Amino acid sequence: MESLRHSFTLLQYCGMWPSHRWSSFSFKARIYGLYTVCVLAMINWFVVSELFSLSAIRSIEDFADNCFMLMSMIAASGKTAVILIRREEVLVMLNTLDNYPHKPMHVDEQNIQNQFNRRIRLIFLLYAGQFEIGVWFMSIFMYMQKLPFGVLPYKAWIPWDYSAPGMYWFLYWLQLITVVLGANVASALDTLISGFMMLICAQFNILKCRLERTIEEFMIETSSKSDRIRCDSGQISERRIAACVKYHRAIFQLAQTINSMFTIIIFIQYTASSIILCVSVLIMSQMPVTSAKFMSLFTYVWCMVLEIFMLCASGNAATVECERLIFDVYCMKWYRLTERAKKALLLMMVRTLRPIVFTSGYIIVLSLESFTKLLKLSYSVYTVLQQSIR
């Protein structure tokens, strides 16, 4: 789909989305499959090596130092699993959006879709661009720390001797490249999830446009003095309103599919962000502000805050658009419709009283209120950790 093209392109660069133009047994598909295996091996190797390194922790400061990047890579590993396992479901969902009733059927509807496409593209450019700059800044700042020879950028358990210069520098750059790959996978899937939520917003606006056009056409046609024309117009408008009600139900089903597909990975990201925020702030509070490590962590924390904010804001926007439909329908000239059409609209409005909500693990509703609660929770945990250190 055009609006999500950038997210899928980034996933393709990261080895998570093979081109649909390749046959399953073509040479390109096999080489790409090998590349995918390498990316998965790198990300999961990073996670396993960091997990084993936790056994050598002696203080809460060491735990905090090890934990912040480990949680991000665990989330990235989960995201790779989701996008690979659910690939066919994502393709079905994209096909659904490209067909009736979700596909724009009128110039006004296409203008609405184009407006949201531009919004999705802007979100991708701002978010993915900032994420890309952030992860490269982190890598540069990590290099500027001038670590002693034999010390890796991120603490890890390596079951063999890497004191030889060639092996050490191989592991050194392997860690940095893995972090860059993990960040790109995360930003691609985050913008994809956010894009789907924004497409739900577009669907509600398209539905509103169809309802307004149906009512306007009915009013124009019933202005005729012919009773037969009025009767035919009433039946046509009833069928169109019924189609809009079915479209409304289809939007809810689509949103439910999106939520069930990504809710677990959103929960992992939400939990990881909670831990990362408080742990990273704890580490930063004990560093000089001008140090390279402080700047690296500050960039990292900013990326984490932006990541969870984008998901919460997108979920909140979808809920608001759904709830606003009741007011929009009420402001239309629904009273000019037939009784059957009015009853159909009433059913739609009653269903909207239970609006669409996107959840994190079916527990936490994605909203701006949830985002503020996350910040408060992170601060509370940070305070507890700081007191335990003292």
C-alpha cells in the first residue's frame, strides 16, 4: 500500500520483508533468505550474550548499565518474530484496505486518503529519521569513549577468547552494527503499526464523507414532485445507508485484527520502555553532563520516549476519530431520511458508544493518558532505585 511503502522498504532493507516480485525458489529469494537468517542470528546473539552477562552482576549500577540496551534488543527480537510469522496476515490486511468498502470510491474520499497518506509519510520521515540519527550518534559517542582494548561497547558473555586484535574488533563492530539493525527494525515496525492506526482514522473520515454524500443526494432527488422518484430515492438511500453501516462494522473488524496482530509486541515495547526510562535516567544522574556516555544515553532515552509516545498518540487518534463519528452523524441532516435509514444510523451510533481502542497486551489502552502514567511510573521506579543505591 502506498501510504505504508516507506515502512515496508525499511523492513526490506533489514531483511524482514522479501519482495513480492521474487518467486519462492529464485536465486534472489534464497540470497535474501540467507540475509534474513544472518540478521536474526545477530540480534538474537546480542540478546543471549547480554542475558548471560547478567550472571556476573555485582551491584545495581552494573544491572542498570547492562539492562538498558538489552531490553531494547529483546523488543527488537520480538518484533522480527512478529513480522515474519504474521507476514501473510499483514498481506491479507493490505489487500482488504485496497478493496471495497475500504478503498476510496469518490474524488472526495481519495482526497481524504491522500491527506492521511501524507500524514503517515511525515510521521515516518520524522520518526525514522530521528531514530536513525539517534542510533548513529550513539555509535559515534560509544566510539568516542575510547574504551580500553578488550572491553566491548556493550557487556556480553563471550564463550571464547577474543583477546586477539582481529577477533576483538570483529566483535566490537558486530555489536554496533547489530544495534543499528535492531533500531531500524524497531523503527520500521513502529511506523508500520502507527500507520495502520492512522489508516483507521482515514477510514472513519471516508465513512463520514459517504454518509454526507448519501444524505445530500437523497435531499436533491426528493426535491422532485414525483412520488415515484421520491420512493425510488428513499430505497436507494436506505441501501446506501445500510452499506455504510456494514462499512462501519468492517472498520471495527479491521481495527480488531490490527490490535490482535500487534498487541503483544506493543506490550513488550511498553514494558521495555518503562524499564529503560527509569534505568537510563538513573545511570545519567550519576554522569557528567558533558561526557560522551551521557550524550549517548540522552539520545537513547529520547528515542525511547518518542517511540512509546508515537504509539500512544496514534492509538489515541483512532479512538478520538471513532468517538467523534457520533457527533458528526448528529450534525448531518439525518432527519430528512426515511425511518428505516434513521434506524440504521441509530445502530451505527449505538455501536460507536463502545469505541475502537488499541491495547498493549489487552491490558493497557494506548492513549495520551497512558503515556503520562508511564512517565510517572518510570519516575517512581527511578526514585526507588536511587534510594536503594544510597
